[in-house]
Amino acid sequence: MTELQELNVGVVGHIDHGKTTLLSRLTGKFTDTHSEELKRGITIKLGYADTTIFKDGKVFNTQGKGTAQRYISFIDAPGHEMLMATMLSGAAIIDAAILVIAANEGVKPQTKEHFMALQAKKIKNIIIVQNKIDLVSKQQALKNYKEIKEFVKKTICKDCPIIPMSAQQGVNIDLLLEELCKLEIPKRETNTAPIFLIARSFDINKPGTEINNLRGGVLGGILKKGKLKIGDELEIKPGLSIKKANQTTYQTLTTKILSLYKGSKSVKEILPGASISIETELDPFLTKTDSLTGSLVSTTNRLPEISHNITIKSKLFDEVLGTEEKRKVEPLKTKEMLMLNASTTITVGTIETIKDDEIKLLLNIPIVAMKGDNVGIARNINNHWRLIGFGEIIE
């Protein structure tokens, strides 16, 4: 039996444009509850849902009719402007994206910001869903369709499919499933040191659980490359933050894999592909309430040391995104504070030096800097972090 192709797909767009309803139609799960019931009584709070797409004749479905085509993990990215950092973290762990635009509202500031965030994270596989067509006339739907075409015409998405839909009524869900099966599967690196990005971390034990029945801390996220299997010895960096006398230090954590889950299915080994949850030997106190989110995981002695200074080659946008009024992106300045997003890590850094498009920053929160990694750059404008560009770590 051939292994089913796997893909991680982010669902992004402006708040209230129908992302949650669309995901519930695709998977039968409401991701805004952020819960994923697993076997053996494990409940893991993950912002994703998964489904298998089947093909029956020419019709694509998720009801198990016909032949299985593809396994999809959906990552639900928040649409609210205050959660741009979270959206960027979601973009770091996806292979492709569905951009949801409501036909009755059109392209909004957060639509533009999310679209540019996908480009900043080098996501090229994008499907546009023109949602809520049941709420507009045919003329309005056509006008909105043309607006979307105009919005993307000078971008990498000029030829992306645009699917008119009503997620609420279930109209054209099959066409979206068909497009998801056409998306290119990225080349996966498996013969290299594993790199696992932690997107969520949890204590899955219910209050009052007896000590003998306690489960280890759980890590949720994506294996970007390499392989992991039950019994592997792991290291986690930056790991545990320890505050002492107004100083914060970071302690690398080491642990062992007890069990692995792909959705609700228990597996013995994982390769890059779908969203994964790892049960470890860690004290669940260390993993509760997403305390390890943003850390990187590998097998022992494979990760570089954590960095308090990084240099990135930056590229700024022409204008600030996410705001109603047009505003030019001003040049960067030394001593300016920026929010950076590398992989699923969010940090804040102060610019120390600028040389052409290379900026050196001192980080408030250290990261595991991987040369060549893509970084989202945001600036605080009117008390909101706004995406103003992206960059690449060069040292």
C-alpha cells in the first residue's frame, strides 16, 4: 500500500470572513475550540483539524467514498489584527494556504496583511476562496471576483484558482477539495538531522489524576525535516526560561519520545508532512499553557547554540499593511525595536547596526537561529505590530 500524500494547509483571512465555518465543512470539526481528541483519553489543544480527501468517480469528498487521495492538516490562523504574530507562526509551519475573502465585504486590510505574510514566508501554493456568495447578487459576486483578480494580478498569485463558495450552504466544497488535491507536495528532506517546530505545548492530564496515571508533557507542531521515532532522545532549545534577580537564562531540555500521534492515529515513526503531537517524558508542568511554543526540537546534540544577536538581510514593503489609511514604510533606524518571527518563534530585537539591507539586532528573547531561515519583520505602529517586510538570517 502506498503512503498517502500529506500536506499542511493554513486557512487565513480577515476576521469573520468564514474561515471556521469552512473548516468545519471540510473536516467536521470546529477548530475555534482548539481541541483534538486522541486515543487513550488524550486531549490535546491544537489549532488544527485534519481530514482525508477521497475521490469517487469525478467527485471529491471527505465522507470516505471512493479512493483516498490525500491527507490534509489544516492550521487555523487567527484573522484578528492583534494576532498577527500568531498568524506568522502558523505561516511558518504550512506548505500551502487557503485565503478566504468574503464576497459581501471584499479585500480588507487584514486580507492584504495575511496575503503579504504568506509571501514573506515564501508560501506559493495558494487557493483563494470567494466565500459567502449566497449573501450577494450575481452582479456583486462578479464585481467582487474582479476586485480579487485585480488584488493579486501583480503577485505570485496571479494564476491562483479563485473558487466562489458558500461554506455555510456547502456550495462548491467539492471544487475546493479537488484544488487541494492538485497542490504540489514539497520535496521533503528525510536524510538529515530532524528539526521539529513546536507550535503548541500542553499538559494533557485532567485535574486530580493519580501520580501513577500521569502522562508526560506533549508537544504539537511540524517536523520540517528528518525523522523521529518512539524512543528517540530529544533536546529542546531555547527550552526552559528561568528568571532570577531580574535576569532571564535559558536551559536546554532533554527528554525521550513516549508516543507519537498524527491526528488521532498513533504511529511509531514520523516523516515531514502532517501536524504531529509528541508525548514526552517531560514533567507536564514544563509544557503546560504553551510554555515551550517557539522552541525547536532535534535529537540530542544536533541543534546550534541559542543566539542573542542575529544579522538578517531585510526587504521592506512599500506600504504598511493592515491599516485602512495608506502609509509608507519608513526606513529602519538604529535603536529601533522590531518584532521578529522566525519559524514558530516570536521575539523582539533592537537594531544595533544597519548596512545597506543588512541589519544586526540584539534580541530580548534568544532564538535558535538557523542560517537561511525566513523572518517576518513587524514594527509597532499606533500600539499594533504591523508587518512591514521580511528577511533571511545570514548569521
